[in-house]
Amino acid sequence: MRQVTLNGRAIVEGRCEAQALVSTKPISFLGGVDPTNGKIVEKNHDLNGEYIKDKVLCFPHGHGSTVGSYVLYSLASKDQAPKAIVNQTADPVVVVGAIIADIPMIDRIDINQIRTGDTVEVDAYAGVIKVLKRRET
Amino acid sequence: MYLTKEEERIYDGEHGWANQICMKILVRLGELFSATRLIPISSAHISGVSYKTLGDAPAEFLERLADADGKARVKATLNPQSFDPEYLEKRLPKHIREKQFNILRQFEKMGFTQSLTCTPYYLEKPKRGSHLAWAESSAVVYANSVLGAWTNREGGPSALAAAIIGKTPDYGMHKAENRKPNILAKVETPLQNEAKFGALGIYLGKILEDNIPIIQGLKNVSEEKLKQLGAALATTGMVNMFHCDIHLEGGKMEKISVEAGDIKRTIEDLSTSSKTKPKLVFIGCPHCSLNEIRQIATLIRGKTVEAGTEFWVCTSRYVKKKAEDYVKKIEKSGGHVLTDMCTIVSWTEMLGIKTIMTNSAKTAYYAPTLNKVETVFAPLKQCLKTVLER
């Protein structure tokens, strides 16, 4: 397989390798994600029922209340946070959340190139993502 | 983004974790919006104080920040919490009160003023042209449009970071070129009361997105009516500012006109119920000014509140104290002048309130979802007629 490398902008530094969880819909962390276990509970969301813990969470951008930033902090303090966040366009709620929760974050990535279940390597120093292994179909 | 030597030291952690994390928030947000530097602010106003809207997640962060010696460097005020300390506190379960008090304790430790109001400008009016970092969208619009101070629409966390650093990134509403009007809204129908000003805000907010309008055709304007207009604009739109100075040159810009029918339809939509007798009549979103409390006391004219109905007037402790004589009249009628709280972030469900009547377009818009109630939206005079015995 030809390795896919995506270049974006580093927002919160860090590095990890994990499975991707990809959404085509914006996520509101306040109300949309259970702050105790990281389960996506927003109705009619394409990731409804999924857990974001230890995933590279890819979604277009955040929406909703700025309290959402604190939800990311709370998840991290309970070890329920994603390993990294990848956005198409970073927005203040998610950026602040990633900073205070210390979750590596990159934006300006074409997330359509990544599929749920892919194994990806996130280099949030350089702002680069590599798809190491496609999900087996 | 350019940082001074001192700012860099804070960023690198030389002044501890609390300052470092706050500096990181400001710098990253600044970069996001292409700011090139930080600028000093004269005050910060923080939203996200009510335990009802915050839940448990933020308390952990606030505790850590306070434990790490986070301290506000500029005057920093707080938005309302979820209950009034005298009237409603005793009617709520202990665990809720304690969670709320814990949040307030953390802010107090960090040196925030326990203003607990959405109208911090009644406590101290910011100077024209001063830079602020205010959250609470209604106060942001009021500061930019009525007071001539300069602030972006901050979120709770970014206002908190700005308070602790004493600075904000220089972008958006802090730049003169971004404060110019770019759309003309002509109001073709007279707006006789504050409720109609609110309805205009709800209507325009949906159309304007984040544009800055000149609103022409407003008559009998008062600061309180503009407060209702601004709060409503920010409810349905990302509007940060409006102009209503008729001398401003419109120039070549898009025009929209607002007709009587638009206002009428908006008012109708803001009432989900017309038949139900409201359990609660609520005035004070945003918090009442001294003028408004005086007006309510005068209009009551010694009548009493009907049995089985609650009448709440919300304001800050500061204004309540200044309005002592009027407060006595309202309380004598059976009404309650409540401080520190906001009805839409309070626990009305727990008090068995199923219908709220209000003169606030913002409350009428939010209450069906936030308080799970029916709403009746009407001007003050009609609200009083409903709540007082004939």
C-alpha cells in the first residue's frame, strides 16, 4: 500500500500512534460527549455510541458551548481522552480544550483521507499525519 | 505572534503552571485568528459560573488552576450562578448547593470579584475605547455598541486566561477596521417597548450572522432597550456589535428592511404558549438596571402578586442595594428581587415551574430548551398585569 502522508498545522505538540475514529460531523463536547467515559451521546451523530478514549479523533471542527473545553480536561484527568485530535479547521473550543488537557492536536488536515479503524501516526510537532495501515475490510 | 521577553518567560513556565497554561491559551487562540501580539486589558468578565450549565468537568480545572496559584491580574467579574442566596438556595438539594459553592470558592481563591451578574457594566462602566476580554454575549454587544469599549466575544476559558495574564490577543473587535458597519438594517415600523427591541434582535441575529449592522429607524431609544436588542442579537447570531447612530454614513452596503410583520411573527414565535397561566413571571434578563427596578416598583402601585404565581426580578447585589426603597415596594407586593442568579441557568424544573412569562427575548428563546418550560413573551406592562391582582 502507498503510504498516505497528510500535512497540516501543529496546534498542541505531541506524538502518538493509534487507531483513527473519524466523523464527518462537528462535535460539541458539552452535551455531545459523556464527560465521565468519553462516549459520544449526541443524537443523530455519525459516531453516536462510540468511545473516543485512546483514539486519534478526527472531525471537521467543534461547535457549541465553550464549556466544552473543560469536558476535554475532565476526560483527560480520568484517562478517557483521545490520544490526539485532528481537525479540518480548528475552533476556539477544541483548541483551548486540547491545550488544557494536553492532547496533541493538528488542524488543516483533509480528514476524508483517513478512515475509522486506520492505524495512524500523529506528529503534532511537525503537524504531520501518516496513515500506517488501512483498516482491514 | 510576537511575544515580549516577559511573555516568553511566562510561556516557558518560569512563572508556574497556571500562568503558563493561560499564556498558551491566549497565544494559540491569537495564532488561530492571526493576531500578531497581546494587548493589555482593563477588565475581564467570565461566563460559565453556574453549576447547572458547567456540570462537574470545569470544577476540576478551576481547582487545579487555583491550587497552582492562578491569580487574576486585572479586575475580573463573574457571570451569575444557579440560585439566589436568600430565596432559592434553601429550596435546592444540598449536593447542588455544595457543587455551586465549590466553583465560587475556586474563583474567589483566584481573586475574581463575586459580582455574579451578566451586567458588570452597572458595577463599573468601562471607559470608552478601553480593551476588555468579556465573555457573556449580551454584555459583549452592550460594551461594544452602547459603551464604546472594545471586546471580542470571549468564551469562558479564554476570558479566564485573559484575566490571569491581564492581556488578550489583538484581533477582531480590538481592531478599528473590524468595527465598521457593513450592512444597513432599516426598521420600518415603530418599536414601542423593550419586548419589540428584543424581537428585532432575535429577527436580525438570524439574518446578520457575524456582520455589523447600522440599525436605522429606532425611536425613543433607551440604554435598557438597547440592552434587550443586543442580548437578543447575540442569542440568534454571532453579532458582536451594532451601530444605531443615524449620522453614520451608510455608504455602499447591503440593505435589509424590517417590517411590522417581521416583528409580529418573531414575537409570536417567542411565545410557545398563550393559554397557560404562567407559574413564573420573570423580569431581569439581562439583569435589571436601577431604572428598570424603579419602573417596576412604580408600576406595581401597591398591588399584590396573585396567589400561586411567582414574580422574580433579577439583578446584581450592587444594584439591589442601590435600589433599596424600590426593592421594598416590590417585595411588599409579594415579588422577589433575586440576586447572583440567572433564571435560564437556574433550577426552575426542580421548583415545578412549567410556564415562564418574560419581557426578555433572550430568555423566551432559550427557556424552552434550557428550562423545559412553555414561554409567554410580552412587554413589562403586560407581564405586571398578568402577575398582579386586579
